[in-house]
Amino acid sequence: MWWGLLLLAGVFALAYLYFTLVPGPVDPAARQYFTAAEIAAGRRYAQANRLIFIVSFFVELAVLAGLVFSPAAARLGHGATRLAQGRPLVAGFLFFAALWVLLRAVNLPFSLLSSYYLEHQWGFSTESLAGWWGDYLKGAALDLMLSGAGVVLFFWATRRWPRTWWLAAGAFLAAWIIIANYLWPVVVAPLFNRFTPATDPEVVAMVQRLAERADLSVGKVLVMDASRRTTKANAYFAGLGRTKRIVLYDTLLRDYPCDEVEAVVAHELAHWKLGHIRRGTVYGIAANFALWLLLFLVLRLSLDLPHRGPYPPQAWALVVFFFLLTSFIGNPITNGISRRMEAAADAYSVELTGDPRAVVRLQVDLARRDLADISPPPFIEWFTYTHPSTMRRIEAVVALSPRRP
């Protein structure tokens, strides 16, 4: 089983590396909207990010494989058990903490390179190094706290329900997905950014107008202080129930004309109207149960345990290794679903605004300002793109209009 997962991940990773280094030709239609210099700059920026991504994956894979397929994980597990004086939940947490520190140390240079130095090099980041470290440490502390609690629950469930713990794990995580979707906008997001109600009367009126057309009751419309970190613009829909909100980057309102802001808001309302958040949550929960069942079967084949015996602390290395491989291999499935939702939201945004030209101009301006690879290699788009590429989005909108925008 492990060798099958490794083989498939290796094939995908090598293909990704190849098409990163040899991206191939650009769609000739791109020259209708972008200059050769813009196309080349987008390619270079994307290539740098892709190289960092795939090299970091190879390094993390090598570190985990070295632990899993050598005595190192077992030795670390025995050490954790001794330190915990035989208390299995404590031993499991200690092993997790050691592995967490190791993987954080391995990934830190890549995080610093991609999200700080590269963004400064290309003129996108407005954040100081001290600010970057502050955000990184807050994120790391949050990850350590939540992941640590999850690890304790994992080892507790495997002891409490040796044959059906995967059902309990799936149920715990399903509940967490729902709770996190509800709480993230009001608990976690404010730790990293400041959110204020939109006060521009034109923006508020525009959102209400679009919401009425979509027959939606809009919750809060908030502006996020994205400019303290980046020049890039974006918007997103978040929350469930009473925490639902549309969040607009202040850079979007500052740098883009009103008709393009309207196209962005229409796109986010489309996700809401078409039930994408709800469907995405359902898909995530279903995949969560399937993966925990697969992990249960893999661990049964991987660990030589007495009947109903508890998992040793080093089993956590197998869990992390499993999810690294399956999340990487599963990229085409999850991203394919996401791209279909994004394409549907684009189409509905045209219906809401009645202005395909603005939607096309938005895609062009976003790609120019953010240095998008407007026509990436098909494999790269298929494997990692959560949204259709710029040219695909433009061509889809053009196809919806009787006349080319």
C-alpha cells in the first residue's frame, strides 16, 4: 500500500517538476489581452513559486520516509514512552510535539522564501520581517494547540474503540469542520487582520442591489486591512449562519474600478446562491470519513500489534506520512471540484451584473497586477489550480456573451 501511494505521488511530483521547468507554449489568444512582457513576468513568478512548492514537498516527503522506513521513528517513540512514564496519551503527544518541531524546522525556510522574500522581490509584500515573524508565530501556536488536541483525541479514540476508531475520528473531524466554518471568521481571522464594516455608500448599495437580484439576505459586508501585508486584491465569503459575511480586501476597493468590484461581489454572492459552501462542507466530510477508513486499513497492514493492542506513539509518523501522500495525490479531485464551482460562480456573476465586459476586465486586471500565469501548462492547472486559469475564465465569459467583450 505504501509503495503504491509513493509511486503515484512520485509520478505526479516529477510531472509537476517537469512542467514547471518546461512549461510549454502560451495560448496564442492571450496576446489579445496581455503584452509579451506581462506574459513572461507571470511565467517567471509562477515558476519560482512552483519550484519552492515542489522542492518543499520532496524534502518533507524524504524526511517522513526516512522516519517511517527506518528505526528512527521507533526510537523516538520509545523515548517518548519513557519520558511519559508509560502514560500512552502523554507519550503520543510528546512524539507529536517532536515531529511537529522537526517538520516546522524543515518547512520554515520554504515558508520564509515563498511568503516573504519572493513577495518582496516581486513588489507584492508590504509587510516587515518582524510582522511576518509575528504572523508566523501566531499561526504556529494556533496549529500546535489545535493539532495537539487532535493527536490526544486520536490516541484516546484508538484505545477506546480499537476496531471503529476511524468512525469516531471522522465524526470528530466532521464536527470540527462545521464548528470551524462557523467560528473562523469571528475567532481566528481577527487574530491576523482587522475587519471593519463597509462604509462607502456606493459599495453598500451595490452589494444590496446584487443581493436582491440573487434573492439573498446578505449578512455583514466587511473590509479587511489586507494592505498591511500585500498589494494583491481579493474577496471571499466565509462563515455559517449568523457568522456569514462577505469580506473585501481594502486593496480591491482602493485599486479597482467600481464595475470590477461589482463583478467580484457578484462572484462571491454566486458561491452563496449556488450552495458552494454547503456542498464543499459535505464533500469535505465525506472525504474525511473515507480517508480515516483507508488510514485504519493501512495502519492494520503496517503495524504488528497484538489483538486490540493500542497504537504506539510512532504511529503518528505514519498518520502524517499518509495524509501528506493522500492530500498530494488527491489534488486533482479536490481542485477539479473547486474549478467547477469557480466556473459556475463566474457564469452566475455575469447573470447578476449583466456586464460580461467588466468580468473580463476584472480577470485581465487581476492577472496583470498579481502576475498570474495566464495560460499555465495543462497538467499544472489540472493538478493544483483551485480556479480556472485566466484565459479559461476569460474565454468562458466571452462565450456567454453574444458579442465579444
